[in-house]
Amino acid sequence: MKKKYKIGVAFSGGGARGAAHCGALQAFHEYGIKPEVVSGSSVGSMVATLYACGFEPRKMIELFQGLNFFKDIVSPTIPTGGLFDSRPLVEMLRHTLPYTRLEDLPVPTYVVAADLEHAVPKVFSKGEIAPRVVASCSIPVVFRPMNINGIHYVDGGAFQNLPVSAIRNKCKTVIALSLINLDEEKYKDNLIAVTSRSFMMMMVSNNAADKEMADMVVDLDTSGCTAYDISKIEELFFRGYESTVKVLEEKGYKRVLPKENIVFPPKKTQLEELKNHELVVREKVEKGLTALKTLKKSA
């Protein structure tokens, strides 16, 4: 059967390590590789969507650098299904993305999430982008499940962290970009760390089958970086770039553009970040306490 697209790329989940995906896209650009269809789980769904919207790799990194976890991504919530409410991330994506619905994207995009009600993977190719991408990124226990049309969804990595199968029958060549590396991540005895590591172990396990379906697999170098470490975003970009260039060269691809000299804007000082973090956390805690008092009064 003739495949509709020549090249597709599947982006894996892996939290903050997703910055390495952006480096891989930069390498594709310089080697003349232009994905015609993309799929993604968790942070991979976000990168896939940004690519489909037309964001350049460096602009993706600048977007990630500008995010504040407690302001732009989550808000504290009374724990019912998850420690954090990810509605701020939904609103941020709605305001950032130039498209509203998946079916309107110039590059066909498949977002993978896990359906909690029916215990099956769900591949979204239509519907509003923001809640579907956030559903795909909703690590169980850490984030509340995302309710879409009455169905609750969590991170796509629960079933399919490297969604090659979502596009396998649609394109001639599938390149799989894998982020997960547990070797360097030490065990920590706290709820979020245990939940995250357990979930990452599940992702490693279900990566294997999809890797077998891919025509090319790039294991992006994320060693020493955890899913929540946003301090190494720039480093991960360049490591993802070098990992991808190495594999492309080994596979016989030739460079069509010279290596671009990429320099990112300077980061905020640590003191500025701490002050901003303190103000945001204080505001969120106050809102949470107010909501709790209101709940007690109505009980």
C-alpha cells in the first residue's frame, strides 16, 4: 500500500528533557529533513505541535525558558486526582499557539494520551489542541487528569511513550526520537520523585515495541538530566542536536546547510527567578487557602 507521507517523526515523552527534541529538529533542518507528519506523547506532543505550528527550534527553547512552573504550568489544588491543576498550561497554550484545532495544523499531528475510563491509549488527530496536549502531558498523581468530553485522560506515556505506531502506516520512513534515560537519575524518597521514576520505568518498557517499528531511532543524550530539571534546557538542545547529527551521518545523510551558530538570550539572574518564584507561590497559596475556607463554609 502506498504511504501518504515520505517522512514522519515520533517524539517521545520525558519531561524537561524534551528540549533535546528541539535540537534534533535543528539537525533535521540543516540536513534537509522535513517531517510531513508528526506524533508525540507527553512533552513530545508539545514539541510536535509547536513544530506543526511553524515554530523554529530556537523559538521553542526560548518559549520553554520563559515558562514559570507555578505561574504558567500549574496551580496548587486540593488533591483530588493529582497534586497540581494544569489549567494554567492550557491557557498558556491557547494564547501561544497560532492554531486552535489539530485538524487545522499545516503538518498533520497525532497526540497520544491515556484514557482512564476505558484503560486504552487515545490518539487525537482532531479537536482543540491545548487540552489534548495537556492531557498527553498529565503525569499521574503529579497532575490532575484532563477531562475532555466527559473522559479523563493522563500522560500518553502510560501506554505509548514513543508513538511510532500512530503514524507507521501513514509514511514511508518513520524517525523515532527517544529521550528516556534512567541510568543517571538517582532514587529520591519523596512522592513526586517516586511517582515520576515509576512512570519513567513504565515508559522505558513500552518504548521497545515502537522502536522496533521505526526506520531510524535516535536515542537523544539526556544523561544526568531529570524530567523536572529546567536548568539545563540550553544544554539539552545542543546535546539533542549532536546526538541527531551523529546518527544522520552514520545513516549516510548529507548536510545541506552549514551549521548554524545559535546563541540564546541571557537567562534571568538567580535572584530574579527566586523573587518571581516567591511571589507566584505566595499568590497561589493564598488562593488555595481561600478556596479551602470557602469549601469548609459550604460543607
